[in-house]
Amino acid sequence: MDRDFIILKKSFLDWEWYDDDNMVRLYLHLLLSANYDDSQWRGRTIERGQLITGLRKLSSETGISVQSIRTCLGRLVKSGEITIQPTNKFTIITVCNYNECLTPSVDTD
């Protein structure tokens, strides 16, 4: 499968945060930025569905203020969309259910 795109399920329209522009923008950015395959980075394995980032980097990449990024990340953690592993130099964000978010359902009938 070509790795230059993601597939979103139509149920994304029913997501509880869909009416919040910053939440949608950030969540889509995380989906698009997450590793498609496991990789190595500075002696760590960064798994499929994870990314290395920071608040300022996310703000720069999305155009969302750092404070709004903090708020959105907190909401995404609370609603179970992501987990966050902070360090003193970077943050590892894991998109929960990454495979399910991106895999189309296939009817076998």
C-alpha cells in the first residue's frame, strides 16, 4: 500500500471534537505525522502510530498557539485518543488505535 496518504473513516464526522477547529487540525496533524512503520531514533524505537515532537514544534507546524496545543493535547488524552510520554527534551505522542483509525472497513458480502 502506498504510504503517501491516510484513510479516514466517515465516522470521523461523529467525533466528539469535530466541531472544534483546533482539535480537528491538531488531531489530523498527529495522524499525518505519526510513524507508519517502526523506526529507530537516537537509540529508541519509535513505533507505528507514534511521533517525536514538542509544544513549540506542534505550534509552529499547525499555526495553533502553544496554550491551545496544551489544551487540545489534554482533551485528546482525556478522551483516549492519544497518550503522551514527556521527557526533558522531547515528547513521544502515541495515537491510540492508530491502525483502526486509518484502516478502511471492508464488506465481504
